[in-house]
Amino acid sequence: MAGGWAKDGAVSEQIEASISDELARMKQHRAPVGESFTECAECGEEIPEARRKAIPGVKLCIDCQRDRDSAYKPRGGINRRGSKDSQLK
């Protein structure tokens, strides 16, 4: 049931779009899988054996991983796709 000028199923479409957006974001930041690299994929430094054993499939050294993690900015949990404010722009 839609209200106002929204078409039928608009709420379901918003929910599905929000879920698919979040899944796509999570797939970009998923944990490594497979065999660990012996050298960092970004800087070429050797990855310590203890790190390779602790995190199977690791591909980055600690410094490069720290830089990547600090660059990540989590999104807010608000669905702006269907809000009235987003329609005013």
C-alpha cells in the first residue's frame, strides 16, 4: 500500500534497494580468502609469518592495512533514497 503520490510497492523497492546497496558495500570490504601473500600487494614489504597464520588470505602488511582501514568511513544508517529531503534537491 502506497500513500500520497508514491506508487504501489514503493516501500518494498526502497527496502530492496537499501539492502542491495549495503550488500555491495560489504562485498568491497570482505575478509580475504585463500592463500596468504608473503609480500604486501601494495608496498612489497614482507608480511610477517605470524600475521599470515593469524589471518588466512592476508594480502596487505600491517601499515598498508592500517592506512586502508583509516580511509574507510562508515555510512549512516539513514535511508535517504526515499526521504522527502532527498527529493527536494
